[in-house]
Amino acid sequence: MKLSKLSNSFLEFMVKSYSEDHNRNFPFDQFKSLYPDLDDDFISDALYLLKKDGLAGVHSADNKAYITILDVVAVRSAEESTLLKKGYAFAKEIRSWL
């Protein structure tokens, strides 16, 4: 798996989680449970990439991303560019026609 693909997967997971329960804090174990076969360093590097891109904050210790905090800018960006939002808007428009 490529690092950027893993980062995108983690971002998608965090945004979906945020939309369900407004939680912005994610411990390392949550990411590890998504990809148990991946190396801890690789998972941390994917999270650090999100930090570098300004989409999340990462608190680390011993070169491991222990807590990742989703930035609300990432949520806004995801909401503006997802098909889910476009589909929801379309469904809402259809309801208004009925």
C-alpha cells in the first residue's frame, strides 16, 4: 500500500467518525485496528503526512503517533468535495419536488 493511499484512508475514516459523533481525537490503536498487518512506523508516517498537509495534528512519543486530532479544515474540505454531499443535496432536491 502506498503512503498517500493510507493517509487518504485514515482521513476518510476520521471525517466519517467526526460526522457521526463529532469526535476529533483518535488514538493510534484505532488506526492500527484498521490495518493490523501494517508496520507501526508506516501507520505513523501516514498520520504525519496528514499533519504536514495541515489536515490533522499529531501528538507523538518515541516516533509513534499516539494521538491524532482531526482539523476542522479537513472536515470542511471533505464535505465540499465528496460525492456523498452531492448525493445528499440531490436527494434533498428530489424530496422538494414531491
